[in-house]
Amino acid sequence: MQEILETLILDFHSRCRKGYLPQPIIRQTCLLGSEGKIDAVIGVRRSGKTWYLFQTMHTMHRDGVSWENILYINFEDERLIPIEAKDLHLIEKTFYELYPDKTDEKCFFFFDEIQNVQGWDLYVRRLLDSGRVQLFITGSSAKLLSTEISTSLRGRSLSTVIFPLSFHEFLRFRGQNPLSSHRVNSDIRAAMVNFFKQYLLVGGFPEVQNVSDFDRIKILQEYMQSIMYRDIVERHNIKNLVALRRLISHLINNYAQLFSVNKFYNHLRSQQIKVDKNQLYFMTECLQDAFFVFLVSIHTDSEKARQVNPHKLYLIDPGMVIAGLKKSSPDWGSLLENVVFLELKRQGWRIEYYRTRKGLEVDFLVTDPISRQSALVQVSLNMKDKTTQAREFNAAEAAMTETGIKTCYVITGRESGVTHLENGKLVIIPAWQLAIDARTILFPGTGIEDQRIPLPHF
């Protein structure tokens, strides 16, 4: 094993010195790089976690860190199979034998998909305690640094979630410079609408950005198979593949809709498909853990009401939705809602849906956890139809009255404007604009660098 590790380390440094380490597009998210803590990069498979590590390495090198002070190990490399926890000490042993002059220098270790090694956390804790290594790890599990590790690492880590490309990053991938949405002319607006239509169709997985439609669908379907087998079946030892496939298919074909495990369980029973209800709950949790699906609760102060009401479900990427649909054409309004959800989720806000006392629904009630400000967000593909307009306005107006929130943002395909109501206003915004300036639009003056937890009043 030590000989294999030596080969991997030397090959990596050779690629770095020759300029072969990939130069990815700059992602909007930044690693915190805190002393004495593990930086964990988590997210769905193939979302760009590894390339994000490469981005961090390039930044370090530009800031003066030698390539020889950086170690990168990919634990999905077949040459490392079957590496076990007892072998992990060979990593730093091999590294320092190759570079003995680095023993007293600060080094940076990057471990890709280390979750594949059972018991990895004890090794990482020892490295962390040595004080001479800063650690960066990746994984495809939301529980990577919570329920899956020993208590010795609790409180010693910071997580960064990597999503597939945002619309902002999608534009940069195509060589476009996403300016502030407030400084655009009519030509740029038209171009942004067209780019956003492409984004709805293609999605944000980096690998599928410049391939044919046929190849894109094929690649994304392979991603879904990989998530199902590697992150669900193998990782959680799921045996009932029939029920799991039905669940995944149901989620894909009912995106941006209400979902209840209990109702789906009854549906499977009516189809003579045997499955334990608790097992179905567990499968749903596993799909959330793998970042394949997100479930949004109803806004309520009652925990019981939150539990008994159905959730709204959203998938990780619009391109993956299209790749997995049974029907030939998606519901573009629901797909737009899914993309709006993902943009809100990227901001780190708490997201709920709101139902008025008369049963009218507003898609999102969003709360900034630092400033505690809240906003209502309604999604409608277009507002030209009078019936649609009346439905959206009535729901928004009722929600504003009941919550005391004075503004509801209506996200559309291309329309914009402001409508003043008796108890507030509706701000109509095209989706591409929200995707570029979400924080500025919904919570102006609460940029990450400006946020402070408010002091209590006595």
C-alpha cells in the first residue's frame, strides 16, 4: 500500500508542476479554511466537489504555498482498494518520507471521498490534533460530519455544500460576465431570458454543459443510477430495489408538488408492492442525505402540524428532472419553481411553504437566519393570464395580511413590475434576475460580510 501511495503522491505533484491540474471555473462558494477545523465539502455526486478542491489548491499556490506542501488523495481511485482505516497512517508516513523538509512546515491535506473508508474519522482527528496539517475532505453525504462520525470530531468541522452550477456560474461557464441585474439594457435582458431557458433544460452539472442533448440525458441518467446504487443501496444496505425505484421515479415525476410518505405507501400497497412504511421513510431520508431530493415543510409554529402536513419536494437539478421524466415535456412552471427553490437554498436561508387560512398557497416563506428577516416568494411562469394573475395575487395578499410581511416577490419567466395592494406590494421579477441577485433583491443590506446577530433588548 505504501508503494501505491508514493506513486499517487508523486504523480499528483508531477501534474501540478507541469500545469496539468485542472483550472476550473471559479465557484461562488468559498472555503473558510479555519485553523484547527476540518473543511468539509459535501454535495451530490458529480456536482464539482473535486474541482472545487482544485480551485482551492490553485488559490493557495498563487498565494505562495508550494505544491509539495499540498497532498491530494482520491479514495475512489481503484488502486487504493481495499484500503482500510489501519492503513491510513501510511499516508502521512509516505508523504514525510518523500518530503522530510516539510515536517516542520504547515501542509494542506485534501482527502476526496474519504467516507469510503470505515473508521476514517479517528485518523483525521489524530492528524488534526498534530497541529501541522490543515485538512480538507469531500463526501456525498449530508451526514458526513454529523451522525456518521465519532464524538471526537463533533465541533471540529465546517461544512460547505456544493450544488451543481448556479445560473450565475452557468453564465460564466459560457464565457458570459454576469453583471448586476440592475445594470442591463433590453438586449442583455433578452439574452438573459434565453440563457435562463437553456439553464432550465441543461441544468448545472458541469460535465454535461457542452455535450449533445442525447449525451446529456444519458450522462444524467447514469448519475441517477450511481446515486441509487452507490449512495443508497450499497451505503445503506437497501434490499427492496423495487420499492426504491418506484420511490425515485415518483419523486422525479412529481417535482415541486406535495409529497407524503404515507400516501405513497398506500399507493404502493394498492399496486401490490410490498414495502414496510418505516423502510419507505428511511429510503426518503437516504435520498435527502445524498442531496438528490429536498423536502420543504409547511410554515407553522406547531411541530405536530409540521409533521402531519405533507412536504413539498424539489430535486437537485432541472437537467436531472428532464433526464428522468416519463413524459416527453416537463411542466415548465413547476421546473421554474424547482430552480427558484435551489437558488434560495444556495443562500443558506430557511425555506418553508405557506398555506393561508383559506387554503391558498404561497410557494416559499424565506427567512434569513442571521438578520431574521422574512420574505414571501411566489413563482408563476407568466402573469398574462387573468385567472393565473388573480390566483397568485389573492394568495400573496392573504399571506401578507396573515404574516405581516409587507412584500411578496412574484418570480416569472420574463415579466417585471410592481403592484401596490392595500396591505403591501407585489414585486414581479424575472427568474434570471433573482438567480443573479437573490440576496440583494430579497434581503438588501444583509450580505454575508455585513450580517451580525442582533443584540438582545433588555
